[in-house]
Amino acid sequence: MTAKKASIIPVIHYKNAKAAIEWICESFGFEKHLIVSGEDNTIVHAQLTYGNSMIMLSSENNNEYGKLINTPNSMSGINTQAPYIVVEKVDEHYKNAIAKGVKILIEIKDEAYGGRGYTCMDIEGHIWSFGSYNPWS
């Protein structure tokens, strides 16, 4: 079987996507790649990058795709997915998150399978993990 070239880009919805974009960039070090504003202070589509990785996000909406996705806050805090982002300097990333007031769910630690990482929650209840473990290396 030949290797397929592909990228996986998580898609996340927020009640207040504008605030989430600013918070994610400041707290986690992402950069704005593309922001498409909508009516009533909403975000129709946004792309944020971290190194060669990307997430896409938007405001909650009732379009065909939006009806398929809920935010954790609209589901009593339940998460069904959580992105893992590989970072080179995980201890620095962790210290920055702490300094920005990010809620840490699992403290930074060395993992038995290699690498080091931590898990946290964003301003709307989405769970994120950051670590140095890179299964591709």
C-alpha cells in the first residue's frame, strides 16, 4: 500500500469565536492565517496556524454543517474530541499558558511512551493537549 499524502485539520465551533481567536493566539501561540467575519459580530470561518499545523474554527451556527457540531458548554461540558499539538519547547509553552490563566486539567509530565506534555481547557470548555511527543520522529 502506498503512503497517502494528507493533512488533518481539526474544526472547532465557539459561541464567541472572535474572543476565542484572540485567546487562542495569546494563550497558545497560534497565529491568524485567515479570518472571515460574518454578521452580528460572528466568524464564518477562521484558520489559525501553529508552525505547520492548523485549526479551523467558526461561531456556532445553524447551517448544514453547523447543525452537526455542538460546543462543550452546550453539552454540559462534555467533550468528544481534543486536539493534540506538538510543540518544541513544551515547558515554555506550559509556563506561558499558566501565565495567561489557562485552566490546566493535567499538569505537565513525562509520558511513559516518550515526550512530555500537559492538558488544559480553553475559555469555552474545549480540551487541548500540548506536548513534545511526536510520533512521526
